[in-house]
Amino acid sequence: MAYDIFNPQVSKVSRGLEGKTFLIYGTNSVGKTKQATRFPKPFYLAFERGINAISGVPFAPIQKWSDFIQINKQLTNPLKQDDIKNMYNTIIFDTVDAAAIMCQQYVCTKFDAESIASGNKGYGLWSEYATEFWTQINLLTSCGFTVYFIAHQGTREFADAKGETYEKIYPKGDKRSIDPIADLCDVVGFAQENGLDENGKEIKSSLYLVQTKEYFARSRFDYMVPFIKEFTAENLEKALADAVAEEEKHKAGSTVNYEEFKESQETKRLTFEELMEQIGSIAQGISTNEKLNDNEREELANEYIEIVENYLGAGKKVSEANKKQTEQLELILFDLLQNERLSKLK
């Protein structure tokens, strides 16, 4: 079966940038986009024109959400991952708030509504919007790319332990778009300008990686530095590499290459056909097992039917199931194998 608590998967930390997700936010001209394009083999998703002053970067001009859906399907095509990874390692998503507006417009058009709030007979299309946005983001971040999200700087109200409210710098966007990405990302960095030096020359921005009462930032890595004085792609990559190396130093064997990491995260699942075959063998065993008497056969048949109907509905049969019901078939087989008598008929 898919899960075995007596033989669990063991978490690992992957080395390098593969599969890592970043959210970098700040005001204009702090290097968010420029540094993103310096990551390995970038491909730029231009929800807004952030590379007008940067040449030589492969990009897709995105004017509507359906453009992104088409590009996302190509990037995540499981049959072409080797070819795609030879071309692109880093996907730059610029910006989250611009993409969210396009997604809202797409959902409104899909459900023939003037706005998200007015759709669904006035109840709103918030759930539909959140689902649509997350479905595409989850697809993009599940294929092993380094995904680099960019957001503008905004603010959000928080409350302290005493219930007193205060305002904090936070990535710009609504809660149904920016919050899931902030939760998803391995690193959330706040890029802040440093003004000019004594000669009137711009000082490079800094990147903050630990949140304070003034701004939001965070990292999943225990040993990540809280602050990068000079925000560059190289310095961010080094900070990540150092954090992973420190993890390995404190816990030997805890870090692996990306292929090993990916394998540790995967759940081996039976196909629809395999599920049908295994469930069918148990059903057949009820009627053909010569060791069963009539009473036992009837009892087991009733137990089998109860399990099937619990997941497919009253009067439904496994033979009538379709591929969309694979989850239900997984649970049917799981329950059958948990039943001491039925499992012996497989």
C-alpha cells in the first residue's frame, strides 16, 4: 500500500538549488529581478515587465492567466523533463500580485462574474480563485525547478501577545495568493535599499531572512544566516549552501543530492489497473476459496460489500469504478488488507 507506519519515509535535506523555492520582495530597484536572472539557466515568466533593462534572458510575455496555464503545462510536462531541465533550471515568477490579478480575471470570466466578490450569486468566488491559483503554483513547484517568486513590498496588520495591533512590512498581495506562496517557499527574503554612499553612489541592497516586528522574512533552514549584507544571487546561493552544510555537520547523513531527496519524498502508488486487479483477486477469493463454508463466505461477502459501498456509494460495485476514483480504490484496498480474514484471500 501507499503508506506503512512501520516502514516510514525519512525526511532528508537536498543539497544545491534544485527543488528550492524562494520569495524575494521589496520596493522597486532593490535587485529582486536582476539577481533572479543570475541564478542558473533562468526562464522568466513576465507577468509584468521587469526585465526591460536586462538583456539575454529567455522569457515568456504573459498577458493573461491562460498564457501561464499553457506555459506551465509545457514546463511541467513529465514526458519532456530531461529536455526542459537541459534548458532551464530556474523559473522566475515576476510578480505574484500581478499574476493574482490575472488569475482573478480568469476566474471571473470562467464563471461569468463581474468580480470575485460578486460571483456565485453574491457569495463570492474566493474558493474557486484560491483553488485555481494554488493548483497552478503547486504544479510549477513540484517538478524540481528552482522557483524564484518576486513580490512588491506591502504592509499587513498584526497583533502582539497583548492583542495590540501593529503594521509590518509584508509581501504585497491578497491572502489567497501571497500567503500560500509565503508558506510554500523555503526562503522568504526582504530586500531593502541602503541609499547612497558618501560619493553619491548607490549602495547595494541587503537581504533580510529572519522576521522582526518591522518586516516579515523567514527560512526553513536552521543554520541560514539572518542577514546578507550585499544582496546578490551568488551570496544567496552561498548562504543556502552554508546552511545545508551546517545541517550535515550537526546531523551526518541528513543531506542528499536532489535525486535522492526526490525519491525520499515520493509515495509509491498502485495504478488504477493494479488496484482493480488486487481488489478483484480478493473478491474472487471469496467465491472460489475452498476452505470457506457457506456462512463464512456470506459473512466475508457482506464485509467486502460494506467496505466498497463506504467509498463508492450504496449499490455501487468496484467493476463500475473509473480512473477518477483511484483514491477511493486505494482506500478500499487498504481496508480490505486491514481486514484479517479478507486479506488472506488475495
